[in-house]
Amino acid sequence: MLAYIVEVYVKKEHIEGFKKATIENHYNTVKEIGNYRFDVLQSKKDLGHFTLYEVYESEDAVSAHKETPHYLKWRETVAEWMVAPRKGIKYDVITPKDAGQ
């Protein structure tokens, strides 16, 4: 299992549009085989700061996600709304060891 924490800073005028597009991406991503979590978090201090917390079964599941129509649509839709390119950091999951824990 592996996790990604993706930091996104969104221009003020696009915050609501970003939320809508990201929620749509979330609902489709959590249906994917190999996806265990896709949380969308918004900072209380800076409303334009979002964190996406994603957990996948494997690198293959991540690769498959990045080829889905809903991810490609999200990526294209939100690209110009960001203050800077999103930053993702990959982590190994230490515990829980499987999706059922």
C-alpha cells in the first residue's frame, strides 16, 4: 500500500470551482479498484490551501487512476486555477497493512 499527500494552492476566485471539480473526482476515484482512500481537505486558515490524501493498493493502481477519464478531466479543469503546480509526496504505508484495518 502507498499513500500520496498532494498540496494544492488555489487562486481565490477559483476556490468553489476547484472544490466542485475535486469532489466529482473524489466520488469517481473511490470507486476504482485499488483505491482505498481519497480525502479532500481544506485549510481553515487559508481557504485556498487544499490537501488531497490518497491511498492505493499499488503503483499499478496509481497508474490506472492517472489514466481515468475523471482524473484527466479534473487535471485539465483545475490546472489554471492553481497558484503554483500541485506538489505530491509519496509515502509507504506502515500501518494499517491492509485496507480492512
